Amino acid sequence: MEKEAIKKNDTGWKNGMAKNITFIVTKDCQLACKYCYLVGKNEKERMSWEVAKMAIDYILDQEDDMQEESVVWDFIGGEPFLEIELIDKICDYLKIEMFQRNHHWFNSYRFSFSTNGINYDSEKVQEFIRKNRDHLSIGITIDGTEVKHDLNRIYKVTGKGSYKSVVRNIPLWLEQFPYGGTKVTISSPDIPYIKESVLHLYSLGIKEININVVFENVWKEGDDKLFEEQLMSLADAIIDEGYYKDYACSFYSENIGKPLDPILENTNWCGAGRMLAVDANGIFYPCTRFAQYSLRDKKAWTIGNVNDGIDKNRLRPFLVLDRLSQSKQECIDCEIASGCAWCQGENYDAAESNTIFQRSTAICKMHKARVRANNYYWNKLYRKLELEGQREEYEKNKKEVKQEIC
Amino acid sequence: MLQYLIILLDDTSTSYCHYENPKKDAGLIPLNILKAGIRFGMVENLMIQFVYPDYELPGEYKEAIESIDHSKIVSSLCNDKSLADEADVIVFHDWSGISYAMTFPDKSYVLRTTKAKLFERYLFLKEFLSKVARLNIVITDIETFDDGDYEQYKLILHTLSENIEKMYVDGLAPQLNLLTDRIMLKEMNNCGAGDTNITLAPNGKFYICHAFYIENEDDCIGDVKRGLDIKNKQLYKLKYSPICSHCDAYQCKRCVWLNRKTTLEVNTPSHEQCVVAHLERNSSCELLKSIRKHGKFLPETEIQEIDYLDPFDKRKEW
Ligand code: SF4
Ligand code: SF4
Ligand code: SF4
């Protein structure tokens, strides 16, 4: 009998255990996506080379405090590729400095980008890719079908959809990064398009889709039901048409929907505080979501700056934050708690006081719907594998799946 | 559980803790608010503590205050000298006061001091300790401690501990929060602001503590008319502090105001607060051993030797 592998989502480079350092190189973007959490985007704040260099010098000087085996140098915006010349200079400097200092991150680093894909084929971006090919991960955001994508991802100036400008670059991207994945973010108006969007992305050749619902409190009456129906119908398509062999969609995971042990499974969900972000003004944040342009109702949560360094006291709450200290009893006792994610930045933004210790549960009914559809998916898939004599093979090759939320 | 209501009788009420009160203009609590505060304390079954300004209060205020069981916190510089006798806690803001003031053997005293002054003048404390029921030392700049300060503080605690040991041998039972509290305690006994106590300010609003009122009057947690509304009130409880709930420096103030100032979270202490409290804890452990050399003393109490000064450093073992 022919062996069938089941495609699982990538668990992230170095299993997500690398230090993640983000440069917010610009707060500008060609698009004005409707769901974009960056409420304070602007054209003025672009990182200067001086600030970038000071940040790098400071970070590399702190080798003793940054013991993670590997590093992901992440570049975000706005749209990071708008600043490709600066990024190129930063990356050159990083490589030289890590080498000259004999830093333990030399040879264990990646440059990572999440781009809207619009100027992916530009000469400068392509030159950068050629130069750094072995240390790159680039994700292009495309939301699904043209209708779904253009519902949200519109040009700032014209208000027109950006689908065509992005999709023309997908073949080149997949040629260069055959395992490139895309992140899809679902908000209330996107729910009816989930199934067709995922299948459309598969049809473009994108094998890995990391898909999440937003953490903000945007959900309307009945959204959960509709969401569940979409996920079940997508499950039918993935299983009936055999996509599960080569394609992955992070909505379905065997690890979600189980109770969590209060002692053994008490870790925080996200890596804020273990990550580090720096903006154009040289201010350090526990993650980009704590920068002012990402926050609706709260003041920026800074942890230092390139001149004075990081205030370690301000990192302490992030490094001791656990599930129980921020969750309501209902979540602690929840029978389907595993996989129910949160974003520390959104928690802070939505909290009743200035704290990261109040978990936002706006996602609750959507997680419950996801768990039901997920149960359906695995029951159906296992039955099929069973009938086809594939189940044992599958159980043997099982891998952990990690949901990426930011 | 809420047990105490602290009422600030004036905007210039004395600081009795880590913060400074820079307010210079008198702003007496309106009598109706004072009475409403007292009523709140009565119906909620709270023990009331009044914090006095340095001038004498009008007669009707004294009357209102005496209408309820309470304790008084008064500055040593208060002009109403009759209060020196009535006060339950007398606060010194400087060291000259402590050398010359008339002391009462049955009263508790607070000495607010910077680390520099403490390091310079700690030898004065020996005599003072033998004359009073209890002395609480509050260091007003804990957040500025550095490695050199920790070393010096350790030596000072050692000297004070030797003094206290001698007093015990002489049959006295001095109480100095930094060294004797940990020996007596079996569980955490922290400041409790926002959990066991709240503060009523002269504007009729409640605050987590006096320091929160001074820092930002908008940062209130309710008022006498509508009652209390503490957002995320669980965060003031020990259980919701991941670091403190793994700690046995039971004497530590666990100052939620300093926590917020240094780490931005009321439930997360700074490294400096933890190290200072652990130096005290470890010196208390030494003191206990020294006293026991002279005979049986608190046989039930045990303070373990530990290899850290900041529980945060042990977080991987939690
Ligand atoms: S938010 Fe809802 S689904 Fe998630 S853990 Fe809490 S109760 Fe469970
Ligand atoms: S929180 Fe407590 S220990 Fe801190 S200043 Fe206020 S009263 Fe003092
Ligand atoms: S020493 Fe630190 S951890 Fe312990 S109670 Fe004090 S502030 Fe909390």
C-alpha cells in the first residue's frame, strides 16, 4: 500500500525557541487593511541607520543576557520592504558584527519578513534575497480569493483591492521559497469566505496556511455558528479531496480542545518579553504589539531605549506571567482550553486596568466553534485512514503542531 | 479580605511609608466626607486608621474621630502635642528627631530614611530600640540599591542583629521590623494595600494607598458615595503574584506602589525590593540562630538557608 504523509504546519524555525528581535523599520504601508491592528500607522516614523546601529550594538553587547541558541531578526512595518535599503545595511552589519564578535548567534540566525508582497519582485528586494538566501524566511500575506482579499487588503490612496498586485508575485516567491507559508487573519466579515479562501490558496500552490481569528472583540451574534460551518465544510473538502496529504491548515490540530493541567500546563501562550522589538525612535518594547501604533486604548509599554538599555525590572512581569495568574476561573476549569490562544498585547489593550495579567476572552465562542469543527475533522480523517489502512502509519509519523498567533 | 480603612485627614497628612508627600497646602477632609468614611468603615466592619497632618484639627473633627474605635498615625513633627500621647504610631522623617524626641515605651515608631542616612547613622538605633515597643524602618529609596549598597546593608543588618541579640540576653524583647518580624511570622504579612486595606483621601475618593493618591488623583478605586470599584483586584492578592507567591521573606512589605513604579505591574516586585527583603530575611535567620545559642527560643520556628536573594532567579524551578 502506498504511504501517505499528512502535511502538518511548520512549527517555526528552531521550534520557536530562538530569540526573536524585531526592527519596526517603518510605520508606513501601501495598504490600509481594514483589520490592521496598527492603529497609529504613519509615513513619518522611519528608522534611521544610526538608531538601527545603536540597537544592534546594544543587543550584541548583551550576549550574556540573551542566551537563546539562535536568533530571528525580524523586520516589520508597516511594510518592511519599503525600507529594503536600510534592511540590507542592517543585515550586512549584523553579519559582520556577529562574526567579528564571535557571537554565538553567528551561523544560527535568520532574517524574517512578513510582507504584503507588493514589491517582492523589485530589483532591490530580489538582490537582497539572492544575497541572504540561506538565512531567510519570507511570508507573503494573501487572504484568499480575490473577493476575500480585497474585502480588507486595500490600497491606502485609491481604496482599491491589492489582490492582483500580490498574486502576480506568488509564483516567484514559491519558486524561491517552495515551503513558504502565508498567514491569514479572520475577522467577522471574513467568515463566509474561509473555505473558498483556503482552497484558493492551496490552488495557488501555497502549502502551508497559518490562519487565526483576530483577538479583538469584534464577533457578532451567530459568528461562531457560521465559523463552525465553514470549518466543517472546509474539513470535508480537505479530506475528501486528499489535500491533507500535502497541504496544511493550522485550524485543525489534534492538540486543541483538551483541558489543561493547572500545574504542568501553566505556561504563558505568547513570547512577549522573551522577544524584543525596537522602533524608529530607538525605544525597546516587549513585542511590537506594545508600541503605541499598535494600541487602541493604552499607552505604549516601553522597556528601555538604545541609549539607556533595557530596564530588566520592566521585563519581570513578562518573564513570570503564567496561565493561571492571568486567567479567570472559567478558563482555568475549561474542558477545551488547549489551543485557546491569547495575545499579551491585546490583553493589555483590552484590560480594565494597566496590566498584562488580565486575559481577554473575546475569542471564547470562536474557540469553542473551532474545537467542534476540529473534532469533526479528526474523526472523519481517522475513519478514512482506518478504512484505507493508513491510520497506523499516520500515528507513527505524528508531529507536534504549533499554532502561530503573531 | 478588606480589614482596614486608612483615612487621610488632610492633603498634608504625614507620609508613613516609602513615598514622599510633597503637598504643602492644607486641604482638610470635609467633615461630611470624614463622617461618610467612618460610616463606610463601620458598615464594612473595617478597622479605621487616621493619618494626621501637622496642625491641630478643629474640635468637631476630633469629636467625629472619637466616635469610632481607631488608631492614629502622627508625625513626630505634629504641632498638636496632645497627639504625641494619643498616637498609636509616630513617624520620624529624619534622624535628628529620633535622637531627641521624647519616646513612649508602649508605642510603635516608624523611621523613614534614605539608604545613605541609614548607612551613616544606624548605630543610633541601638539605644532607641531599647526604649520603644517597636520600630519600623522604611527605606525610601529601595529602588536605587546597587551591588555596593547590598553589601553595606548586609553588614549593617549584621551589626543590628548583634545588638538585638544582646538585648534579648539582657531580658528585653526589642522589635525591629527588618530583623525580628521574620522570626515571628509563619506566613506572609505584607502591606496589603488594595487587598486588606484601602485609603480614603480628603476628596472623598478611595485609593489603593496614600502613595497612589499623591501620584495621580485620578487613579482612584471608587468613592464614599458609590463604594469600591477595584479593577483587577485579584492582582493585589498574594496568590496572583507569581514571584511573591514563591517567596518566604514574610516580613517584606511587598509594596504594590513600588512594584508599579519599577515593573509597571502591581503584582510584580523589582529585583531591588526582593534582594533588600532577602538580606533582611537571611539576617533574621542568623539572628534566630544567635539567640538560640543562649537558650531555647521559638522552637517551632525554622528559617531555611537559601541560595538566592531574588525568587525570580529561581523561576525555572517553580
Ligand atoms: S476563553 Fe473560553 S474557550 Fe478559551 S479557555 Fe476560556 S472558557 Fe475556554
Ligand atoms: S503600597 Fe503599602 S508599602 Fe507601598 S507605599 Fe503604599 S502603604 Fe507603603
Ligand atoms: S522579597 Fe520579593 S518576592 Fe518576596 S515578598 Fe518581597 S517583593 Fe515579593
